Amino acid sequence: MELLDIPVMHDDQWGTAVIVTAGIVNFAAIAGKELGALKVVVNGAGAAGTRIADMCKAAGVKDLTMFDVKGVLASSRTDLNPKNRVHARDVDPAMTRREAMTGADVFIGVSAANVLSGDDVKAMAAFPAIFAMANPDPEIQPAEVAKAMVGRTYVMVTGRSDFPNQVNNVLGFPYLFRGALDARAKKINTAMKVAAARALAALAREPVPAEVQALFPNEKLEFGTGYIIPKPFDKRLFVEVSYAVAEAAVQSGVASAGFDLAAYRADLERRNAKR
């Protein structure tokens, strides 16, 4: 990507990471915690998991432990690739996922179906968030989490459209590219991705338009544990995320010289009104 003068982004990596980060930003807001105070466990250290870890840290997460198919990413391991080694920690290589999840605020799964049990999520913090995003079957079914967490408040996130709080890449990549291309950005950098995540998070905290709510009659689309990520049908995404990305491109110095942000926002709103 550094060899090109056009923006390049791998959506399966960064798109997923942007949406997950938006969800974590909003979970932290509901929990009343700073991102730097969250204890996060990531299960799955492939392309998506690695970039989710990158994004979480860029947004402010400090305590993050990752697992791959062989176990925890301990700094003593000799079989880690360079991308994984960035997230290795000075921990016992025999640490189990249950041990890491004990007291954890957030679990992020981009791995395999049914690798978690009810006891695993019970071991988490008093108010946890479970991002179980393996498809088509998540790391743990929402019904199993509900059974395990009776009497406790929690956030449940999956990659499926038949459950609330879906991580759906269509929330990110169209607007990341829109903002980058309109600003004539030479790259899509970390600042632009974090800006997209924070714009998504902010939009979920706004009242939901009636036309969007009407599409989901069985869900209460009001900011809270059951709604921390906007729906893809919210037309405001076109303006809010695209503008945030362009603004970050200008501020980080990768946009074309003289790009007029005020005029751009007015143009986005005009175009959006016609859709």
C-alpha cells in the first residue's frame, strides 16, 4: 500500500475492526469506563483479529490479551509472525482462555463456533460485553449467554442480522472509501479508521429515525445494551462517517491541498437528501 498513491484498504480486516471498535467505544460509554481501563480478550489472531487488536489499541485500549489456535500470544513463543508478535504479552504461555477471561470486560471472538461456555462468560466482569462474531455460528449462542447471565446486565454482539448489535462491514467500507476518495486522500490511515469508528459510535447514541425503527419492529432501537451499533439502513451514515473520514484525512495531512470541509459537509447533506 505504501507503494501506491491511492487509498487501499482490506475490508475483511479493517472494516471489521472499525465496526468492532465503534461497539467497544459505546460499550465503554454505557459501562462508565475509559477505553484504557477495559480488560479485553481477543480469540482469533488471524487477519481480522490482528487488525481488531490494532484498532482497539489505536482507540485507547491498553490491556488486551490475544489467543490463536495454539494458545495465548505469549512473548516467549517462537512461532509468532510479526503481526502477532506486536500483540504478544509477557504472560505464562500456559495461560488458558478462561484464566484470561476472568474479570475481563470484553471478549472479542473472530474464531470458531461454540468455543465458549456459559461458565466462561460468567467469569467475566460484572458488566461484560461479548462480541461473538464467528459466522454462521458464533463462539457462543446468545441464548446460552442469556441463560448464564440471568440477573446480570451485559452486551451481546454477533455478526448475524437475526440478532441485535450486528457487526456488519457495510456500516464502514462504503463511507470510509467515500470520505477518502472525496478528499482525494493518498491513503486510508489509522486516524481515518478511528474517526470512522467514533462517528459510528456517536451515531448510535442519537435518536433513531422512524423509518429505520419501522424496519425492525421487534427491536428497540435506543442507545443501550441492545443497540450500540447503528443499523445499515440509517441514511445518516452517508454524511456522518464520510465527513469524519475526510476530516481526519485533512487533519492528518493526507487529503488534497485546500480541501474545504465545510463545503464538503454541505454537499454530503445535499446528496443525502436526494437519496
